[in-house]
Amino acid sequence: MRAPLIEKAKLEAGATDFVVRLAFLGLFAWWSLELVRPFVPIVIWAILLAVALYPAHAWLARLLGGRRSLAATVITLIALATVLGPVSILAASLAESIQWLASGLGSGALKLPPPPAAIEDLPILGERIDEAWTLAASNLEDAVLRYGPAVLPTGGAVLGKVAAIGADVLKFVVSVIIAGFLFVPGPRLATGIRAFASRLIAPRGAHFVDLAGATIRNVSRGVIGVALLQALLAGAILYLAGIPGSGLVAFAVLLLCIVQIGPAPVLLPLIVWIWMSHPTTFSLVLTLLLVPVGLIDNVLKPILMARGLTTPMLVILTGVIGGTLTHGLVGLFLGPVVLSVFYELVVAWTRLGQGPTETPIDGGPPPAAPGAP
């Protein structure tokens, strides 16, 4: 009887020892994650930037005779100039637009045109909109005093979001600098990640790593690149046309395009205001210039985002929108990567379960029977 009792006591001691070690390991893992959590967004951005810009770094390194460190420095400086240049211009233009609004309100020079007659006939809110618009057109100061308290909380929330965007820009600059140090060891790091993924998801782990890299590069070109192009074109057109607040409009276009809403909520009311307050020829020319700017993403985005990928465009767009809504700007890249890898996993798993006479998932002909020519 003593032998089973001794064996049971050893098993209990071993289980207790295992639980205690696991608890201490979990404690240290949690503590380590808490210590590095403030740096996780910056590191994620740095990795995303390094992956997105690595083809440009490799091309420049070949052009410079294999001097990879010099190429990394040049790419980092160009990236910093690309980030800080438009941001500085937009910030200066935004400050100028706010100053123009404040001076117009203070001097009474800011006037709004009377509302169109069709506004009052709109269902539900037509009369209220017509009343508020008429008051603002006749006496803007009274309109601000009357409707200001209701709008003030929204304005505070908007200012809070703008301040958060400023903090994110600062983090982004730090991420660009860190990404510059990842270019040189990039191939070695990629080999290690492929090896780890192959052990984790054999035998397609390396394929999924390559898929994630291609998705990041395509999203950076198709979303960030196109959004920046639309914002710069819209801002330049409005600035050259002498429209006040062009920097504010360009900044709004940039944000709306990044979050996949599109520039229509900004450009359409602006076009309506231009037609109501400017000559017909001037309004027609601006409309013909701004409408193509608003439609650029419908043409360029599908081409750039689906280039070289077998993942359906719907999966990538769902990941972009869902990731942005769930995790913010970082989710813009993480969302399509996660969904693309999951989609490929499901497709691979489905194909493994197909019998010899089943139709492949890609809609091709069924495989030939054994011995068939």
C-alpha cells in the first residue's frame, strides 16, 4: 500500500511544482508585457514602415553600390520629410484658417448666403435647418450665441481628437526613426520570422509571412498613398483658386480617405457653396477639377491594393475598414493582414479536406482520376 501512496505523493508534488513554476512564469510574462505596452504601438508602426519601405531601400542600396546603411539613412530622411512636410503645411494652413474664421466672426465680415428655398421643404428637419441657416445669414453673432452651447461639447471632442492626432504624429516620427534601424538587419529578421512561422504553421508558414508583407505594402500604397495624393491635389486646387480654408479642407480629406469614408462629405458641400457664392465659369472649372480628385481612389485603390495578391479585394477592404474601426490607424494595416492570412488558412484547410473527385475551391476542373491521361 505504501508504494501507490508514495507514487501519488510524487505526482502531487510534481503537479504542484509545475503549477507554481507556471504561475511565476505567467507573472513575469504579464509584468514584461506591462513594461513594454507603452512602446508596442511605436514598434508596430516601425515594423509596418520597414516592411512597406523595404523594396525602396533595396533598390536604393543597389543604386548606391551595396551601401545599405547609407540607403537606410536616405530612406529615413525622405520618410521624415514626407511626414513632417505635409503635416507642417497642413498645420500652418489650419492655423491660418482658424485665424480667418475668428477674425471674420469678430469683424462681422463673415457672411453666409441665405438658405435655398428647397431647404424648408425637407421632411422632419427642414424647418429647423432653414431657421438656423436664416439666423446665421442675417446675424451670425446671434446664431453663435444661440446654438453655441449645443455645439460646444462637440467642438471640445473635436479638439480632443485633434490633440490625439498630434500625439500620434509624434509617435509616428519616432517609428520612422526606429524603422530606419530595421532596414539593414531586415533580411536576417525576415529569415528568422519565416523559420518561426514554418515551425508554428507548417508547411505554409513562410508563405503567410510573405503574404503579410505583400498586404502591408499594397495597403500602404492603396490607402495611405492615394489618400495623401487626394489631399494634396484638393488642397493645391483650392489654394490656387483662392478658396479660404484650403488647408483645413485638405486635412479633412486626408483623414476621411484614410478611414475609408472618402472625400465626398467635405468636397460636395464645398462645391455647393462655391456654386452659390462664385461666378458660374469659376464654379464650373473648380467642379471639373475637384470631382476627379474625389473619384481617384475608386480607380487607383483597387489596382494598387490587389496587385500581386490572390486574396479577394473584398477581404482586404473588409480588413481595412474593420481594422480601422477596431484598432484605429494601426488597424488599417493589421486588419487586412489578419483577414488575408485567415482567409488563406481557411482555403488551405478546405483544400486539404477535398476528396479526389471534388471540385477545387478556385472553380477549376476536378482532378483527374488515378491513371487518367
